[in-house]
Amino acid sequence: MSTGALPVRPLDAASVHELRRAAERILAEFRTSAASPALLERVAGAAKALGPAIRHQCRPVDTDDGLYVLRGLTADDAEAGPTPASWATAGDSAAVHDIELLLLATVMGNPIAWEGQQEGRFVHNIVPATGHEQEQTGASSSVLLSPHTEDAFHPGRAHLLMLGCMRNRDNIATTAASVRKVRLGDADIAELCRPVLPILPDDAYTKTQCFGGPPPSVPTLWQSEDGLTLRFDPAYTPLEQAASAYRAAYARLEAELARVSVVVSLSPGEVLVVDNDLVVHGRVPFKARYDGTDRWLKRASVRVPGRRTRPAAEAIEHGYGQTAVEAHGV
């Protein structure tokens, strides 16, 4: 695992001020960051008016790293208030940052929300929660959050994942690994491009269902026009059901992703932008204090209109009854 240099895109002071003023005006009007059709319409209009410097720094991921860190935003510790005890109690905590992230997401594409996750909010609060320490969800703490594609179970998953740091006093690292940097033999790639196993919904979702049939089998790898992409979540993939050749190829992919993995310890105001078709992400274990000072991230998910990085067969998947609500971008 590497701690080497990562692509960084700095926002200048004028751009940071422009973004904050736009977010403050929207928050003053609506008094909440919870998305309504009117708020999303106002966000879309404000995002369209943002200057070229912000648009340039929010351009698509353009290296095989599959990610970058957007740097320069402010996240005042005292202004933010205590780290929420859970996403369910977070409400409008640090709401201006929700709207800042939503504005940036709208510049990049179409923000999405999930009806079955965090009450349908477009920006999620990622904080450790009592009783969830050992889960494979963002509320965990004491276990390694296994590297995974965000919402890998669903055909409507994000193309881009944004993680904005509010607080990280303990320098807890996010892990990331790009499939474009792994070394796999042709036989392993061919094996993993076959739709052999399903990826099941993770525990953060409510009321999932399978509609009476078997879960759809999906490929782990796929050769797109631009190169290799992946759909990966070993914690929710029933690998024991696969033949030994497939399990061996999968294990070699896991080992390669571990070999090329980098660690990203975000500071307040930094936003990690991850290409969800190229990069798996996770988190190292840590000891949560539950005293209002724990790690606190804001998460947004983005779909990019017209992007062709996924097999056509995904269009017929049922998505386990989960619905992604897509906001209109710019």
C-alpha cells in the first residue's frame, strides 16, 4: 500500500468564495440542505453560473489513478459543530457544506440519491455509529472497510463518488486502488469478465427484494472502449458458490488491488473524487470515541450523462427494488 503523491486539483481563493456564497444564498432561502425539487432546481441554476476555474478543476478524472483530491475548501471545526452520533441524527449539521458538495456534484454530472438510504438525501453523513462498529458500511469503525465499488449491487450506481472531509483529527485513511494499475493475465481477465456471481445489497439499504427470481449474476471486470473497468464488492459477493478457477482469479485480482492500493488521509475542506468504474475504495480500522470529535465525511454520488463504461446487460437488472433518484445537472 502506497502513501505516494496523489493527483491534487487546488481551488483558488476566489473560487472558494464564489462556491461558499452560492451555497449560503441557497441555504438562506431554503433553511435546509434536504433536497426538494425547488432546491435542486436552484442548485442546478447556481452550478451553471459557477466560473470556469471551478469547472476546470471539476473536469473528468484524467489519469489511471482514477481519482483526485479537490483542495482549498474551508471546513471550520467550531462552525461545523460536534460530529453527529449517527447519520440518522445528523439532520442539517454543517448544511452549507452539503450544498457546496451538491453544487460541485452538479457541475460534474447528475447527483443521485437513494430512496432506501439515509432518508433519500443527496448528501450523506459518514460517521461512526454505536452498535455498527463491525459492519461493512460507512457507519463502521473497528474493522477494515473492505475495498469495494460504491453501490456495486445496483445498475444505477454512481460513476463518480465524492467524499468531503469535515473532521479527521486522527488522520484516518481512506484506501483506494485503480483497476487500470493492476497486472492480471489474460486468462484471469477473461474469467472475471464472465457473469458468474451476484453482488448483493449492502447493509446500509432498507427493504431490498429480489422479485421472486435468483439474484442476477454480473461480471467483475469489463472491457470498455477506454479500458478495463470493474464492479467489485467481495463482502457482499457469495464467492463460495463459484468454481475454483473463478475464485482463484478473483483472489489474484484482490491481491493486485491490495498491491496498488494508496491511502488518502483527508484534511478538513478536502474532497476526494473517485471514478467508481475504475477505483475501489475502503477505510482502515479505527477506535471511535463517540465524543463529538470522530471522523466525519460528507458523501455525494454522481452519474455522468452519456458515459459508456458498463455492459448493456445491466439495463435489465432489477436493482433489488432500490430506486436511484437522479437530479438534473448542468
